[in-house]
Amino acid sequence: MNMNENLRLAAKEFTEKANKLSSVIEIAIVGSVAGGDPYPNDLDLAVVIRSFDDFEILAKYARQISKYYHAWEVFLFNEDLKQLGRVCYRKNCPTMSVDCLVPGCGNPPHLSVEPDFEYDESMFFESPI
């Protein structure tokens, strides 16, 4: 199995689980895998949510992607497609550690907010998601 097939399998498993959550509106593969890069470096997913009600479960499903490949990003957006942050890689939310000292990071637990990250629609290949 090549890397694209492996990452698409990981995305499929994540999507099948996450689509059962009431807060999830839409999930899309974005980045290099969506673009058909024969040698992708990671799996990028965009998830549109209506609330953070099921977020801890969603974060757990995202971390399970690691059984397929260690490099993944799950970008979160609200219904207006405003970028909210990413799912944190860590099993235990590091809210009070140096990994998470940015306002909003860890609120809710497992939400990673990076102040230097700027959402770029062209990075996701199609807009809107």
C-alpha cells in the first residue's frame, strides 16, 4: 500500500467515526493528499463543526490517525468557515504547559491555537470547504 492509500484509509476511518457526532457538519481531506501528491508528508483534514460539544471525542478520533501515520493535522472551522484551531496531538491536554500558553489554547481541552498560523484558503485547494 502506498502512502496516499494509507493516508486515505486513515481519513476514511476518522470520517466514519466523526460523522456520527452531532457537532460535525463536514469533513474534507485537504493539502497534499487531496491534491494527489504522490509523496505526501502528512494528512490534513478540515472539519467544520457547529459546536465543541463532542470535541473531546473528535480529538480522540483524530489521535487514532497516528496508528496509520504520525504526521496529521485536523483543522477546525465553525459554520462561517472561521478557523478555530487544530486538534492537539497530545492525549492529555497540556493546558498549563509551555506547549499551550496562547490565549484560547486548551479551551476547550485538546484545542491547539497557534498565534502564528494564518489560514490560507489556497492551501486547502478549494474554497469554500
